[in-house]
Amino acid sequence: MRINVTDVARQLGHALGDIQTPAALLDREKLTRNCARMREHVHALGSRLRPHMKTLKSVDAAKIALDPLHGGIAVSTLNEARYFGERGFSDVCCAICLPPEKFDAAVRLTESGARLNFFVDDPKVALAAADHGGTFEIWIEIDSGEHRTGIKPDDPALLEIASTIQAGHHTTLMGVATHAGHSYACRTIADIRAVAEQERVAVVDAASRLRNAGFSVPNVSVGSTPTAIHAVSAAGITEFRAGVYMAGDLVQSTLGSLKFDDIAFSVLATVISTRRDRRQIVLDAGGLALSKDRGTKEMTHDYGYGLITNLSAKCVFGELTISEVHQEHGEVHNVPQSVFDQLHVGSKVRILPNHVCMTAAMYDRLLVVDDDAQIVQAVWSRTNGWT
Amino acid sequence: MRINVTDVARQLGHALGDIQTPAALLDREKLTRNCARMREHVHALGSRLRPHMKTLKSVDAAKIALDPLHGGIAVSTLNEARYFGERGFSDVCCAICLPPEKFDAAVRLTESGARLNFFVDDPKVALAAADHGGTFEIWIEIDSGEHRTGIKPDDPALLEIASTIQAGHHTTLMGVATHAGHSYACRTIADIRAVAEQERVAVVDAASRLRNAGFSVPNVSVGSTPTAIHAVSAAGITEFRAGVYMAGDLVQSTLGSLKFDDIAFSVLATVISTRRDRRQIVLDAGGLALSKDRGTKEMTHDYGYGLITNLSAKCVFGELTISEVHQEHGEVHNVPQSVFDQLHVGSKVRILPNHVCMTAAMYDRLLVVDDDAQIVQAVWSRTNGWT
């Protein structure tokens, strides 16, 4: 991903009113505060933070998110692993189960000097890793209730995988890891705390079983933004992996992970059509600019495809949301008449997304602003894709 | 968008089993047949085709889709307009209302020699175009029932916009255009035919009003894949704009726009976890690889987040669909026990998408195969983003 220098010149130092839309904005001050808050919380619990870069996929963001007590990051794809590895990050956890077909690609990444560690949840895959010849550090993924990937702490496969890894000449057991993604279905903080404890207990149990069987388990990792934020105990946990907390989004603010004003990511968009008779405004931000994620649909508050603010990220239009998206059109329905005095064709707005991981992935760069100011202070590249 | 040469070397000429996943596959033979069928249909109606490149965004695909009787294409963003303009396409219709803030960028595109024409639905925007100084060819967008953008054929603004364009020294009236996007809500072919006729009548009416008032209206344009395919009359229509028909998807096959076996686009994915006890398989294609489009949800047939086939695009697993997506995980629920004998960790499958425009946009290249064969015959770049 190469950014056109002329394009950057048209963005850097310019007011938001002059920026071509749609574009992705990142508030650096809010990002910095969100990162500091999570680090302090995790340190207060006596643990350390491995920031998950799957959301922002930006080396500049990673430098702000890094926990100096840990130094490692998590990623969701081998492409991200390469991007960060090439930029000097030496402990990169690819927090997903890799099939043996990806081992060659994983080895190529480690040849540049980075330590790449990844998840396994299947004895056959562990055997393939041990037989491969590549130097692999492996996490055994534990299912703490999400039922996506991972094995239960009492699954006989736990010890089988650990034995296979130990027997391999170039494979090392990194530890056990889990992701309590089912915390997103919670509707109260009490419920999230219960899931956080379930997450902790599952992976600590797995570590105990392994240690009782004689294995060394240096790392015990949990992670999801809601459970990390609301965890009250980190007993037995060596690291938290989380990522969405950095930028935040409407799902997270609705879940109670952060305040509405903490959301650091937004999409800059322009009004392209108004119909006062139909009480409708159309923006140049549609399904591609916002993603089709409807994460808040089943939550206590439904924000459609995103919430519209002014250029200072303030809700001056009441609760104005994107009602419908087409590929490049975002329709706003039931617009109050007063809003037609504020927004005309050409007016610019910001849109806060439901799910920042999905929305940010539509952009190859982040336009950096500071604390709701309206000048682009920096242009950060980000990586996308898989290969 | 620059493609890494080493990456291409790892894909070109290789069997699908050796390709890193997720990846976007395009069947060139199916694409070619879909394009020929639409051209022949439109020619039989006595009209011409302006293929809309918003789906594939690839110069190689555009060469196959082009109608030699027309020569022009449609696009959905200024970025696409630049991409195609720089590659020699001289009649590029940016089929969306541009706000005045984008006029400078539009002028920069025409400086490379391409003719860029775009939509307007607001007298103030027409005035801004006439006053701008740039050489602009303008379509007046008509609302034929979708109620997204555009004015009704009997809106007084119709003549006002035309007068303003005519009065401008560098603005020309290209014609009238509409998009019957509401055809996607139809559930029978008869209903689609009715919408196609409504679409035709609306734009022909607008052209008549303009001509009766003395304006020259050289072009009358309609477009949506369902209405283009099922239109029975093109009386008064000089061109059809459509795009999804080239690649096809599950929404289009469910609507009856093409046959299931005509779908030319699919996502190549790998099994990364299996749980026979939970009857669950997990693929490395999640919300980013497939998009979160749930276009078939409210249709007569719900395919979840996509339908799984074997590497020859055959439904050998019964109707196996992606039930749930996370960022990089696609969960398949209720997997029949027999499928666990066919699919293991590392097995590769193809996934047909709900909405190809959304899914293809997640990839910067298309791996080209011929007629369900399993060898990558070519690697086509595509463009994404807006600036």
C-alpha cells in the first residue's frame, strides 16, 4: 500500500472543509487518552497489555498503544504481521488459528527477524507445525464461552497439543490464550464482569492443567475490549489483548466500554443531495465508506449505519443517523426541518461508526486531527488485505 | 494501488490449493458470457450499453464489458474515474451527484484528456458548475421511484437546471439519467418488469419536457441490473447502465437476474478450525473477506454471509452457508456430519457472496480462473477507495 504524495499534500495541514470525502479521521488526543487509560487499568490489575492492532493497522497508532512493560502486539492477519514486523516490532502475536498451509508464509515473516507467534486449537495442526521445520512459538487457544475457535480447558486435546509442541525441535509453547467475544452480547456491566471472570478462569484452568502435567506455561492471555475494561481480577493472567478501545465506536459506547466523547474515529462525509419535502439528506458515505456493519441494531440503542456529528464531533443535529446505505450513498431519513437550515449540498459532517474495525478497513490512510480540531495534523498509512 | 511483484509470482499459474487465503477469484469465461448476454439483450432492444465498473473496478474487466457500439463506462467515485481515465477510457460517467466541493478534483481528471460527465439534481449545484469555469458535461438525475437522489420528471427544477447548464459557457447538458434501485425490493420478474417500465417512462418523460422547452437532450440513460435484464422496451432510451450482472452474486441469482452457475466472483477461503461435536467449521473468511452485507436476508432465500462450494464452484456440500462472521473468522453452523469427512483444517473452498460490489471492494486484485478450472490464469489489479 503506497500513498500518493500529491494526495497527502492535498490533505496535510488542510482544514477538514477542504478534504475530499469520504475520508477516515482519527483524533490523536482521544486515541492517546484511550490507550493510556487501558494501560493504567491493566497495570493496576497487576498485568500487562498486548495491544491488538487489527483495528487501526497503523504503525503510528501502534507506537502510541504499545505497553512498555510488554512491548508486544497482536494482529489478525499475516499481512499485518509482515507490516509490523518490517517496521521493527519484534513480538507479533497472530491471534488466530493458522492452518498448516500458512506455515511457509509464516516462516518467511520470521526471516526478517520478527518473532511471530500464533494460535493452534487442533492436535493435527500442532503435529504439522512440529514436523514443518519452521521455528514457531505457539499459543493453545482456549474456548472460554464464545464457541468460535479454541478447545475447552478440560479437552484431552490440551495436553496432546502441548506434548506435540514440546516434542518438536523448533516449536515452543508460548502459553494459553482466549478471547471472550461473547462479551459483546452482554447488555449490563455486571454481565460483562461475569464474562470477564469466566474468560479468566477458563484460561487459568487450562494453564494449571498444563503445569500440573509438567509443562512450562510462560504466558496466559485474555482479551476483548469489554472484558478487559471491566475485569476486576487479573489473577494468573500475564497479558490482556484488546484493540477496539483505542479508537472506540458506537457499539463500544453503547456497551459502556468508553464514553461517547472518547470515540476517536469518524468518517468525514459531504452532503450531496437534499430533499426538504421528503425530509431526506443524502451523503457521499455509503456501504463502502461506512461498512454494512449493523452492530447496534440489536443493542439498547440503534444508530443505523452511524451517527452524524458536526466537524467538531459534537451532536448538534440531535440524534441524526444514517438510515440506509447504497454502495456510495448514505440516506438520512426523517431529517428535522431545522437541520435543513444547517446542512446544504456541500456541507461536511463526521459520522461515528458502529464498528470501527470494519469501517477503518475501507481506508488506506488515517487523517489525524487533535482533540476535535479541524486541521489535518498528520497522515498515517495503514495496511489492509491479506497477502 | 501497487501490487507486489513477489506476491503475483506466488499466485500466477498456481493451483487454487496453493493460493494464500482469503483471496478474490473471478471466472473469466463466466464474466465474458455475462457481458455478451447483456450486450446482446440491450442491442436487441435497440439500445446500447454503458457498463458500470463500480463492481469490478478493473481495467481488464472493463475491456471485456465494453460495448463497442457505445464505448463509454460508468463509475461510482472520482477515484475510479481517474483510474479508468488514466488507462485510456475517454467517456467516463461518474453516475453520482457531485457537490461543488468536488469540481476542482473533477477538473483535474479531465486535464488528462478524459471526458468526465456526472449527475446533478439541484439548481444551486448546476449554478455552481456553470460559474466554476471547468468544462463539465452534466446529466440531470431523475428519481424514477427509488427516492434516493434525483428529481421527479415534473419537478420545476428540471427546466431550471437545464437552463443554467445551457447558460454556462463551459457546461453542456449530457442528458437525463435515472437508476431504478427499488427493483431490488421486487420478488417476481413481473414486478421487475413493471419497475423497468416505470424507470423508462420517468426518464423519457423528463427528456420530453426538456425537448418541448427547446433543450437538446442527446442521451437518455437508465440502469440497474434487474431492470436492464428484464426490460421489454427501450423506447426513447439511448443507453443502459448496469454493472453487477458482470460478476453476479446471490442477490442477483435469487432475484432471477442470472443463473446460479453464472456467478463469476467468489472468495477462496481455508478451513482453520473444525468442531465435529458442535457441528461447526470455521473459515479464514470473516466480515472483512466477505463484507457484512446481508442482502439475501429478507429475500426468498437467505444465504447467510455466503454460500460455500468446492474449488470448482459446485455445491457439493449441500446448502452450506456462512452463519456468522467476526473480523477474520467465518463460522459455519449445523454442519452435516458427512461434510466433516470432506473438509478438514487446511481444506480450501469457494464462497459465493451476497453482494459482489461490497465483497470485491475488500480486495486489491482479482485472481482470474477460466470456467471453474483451478489454476490462476491471470492477476488483475483493481482500484479501491476515493482519493
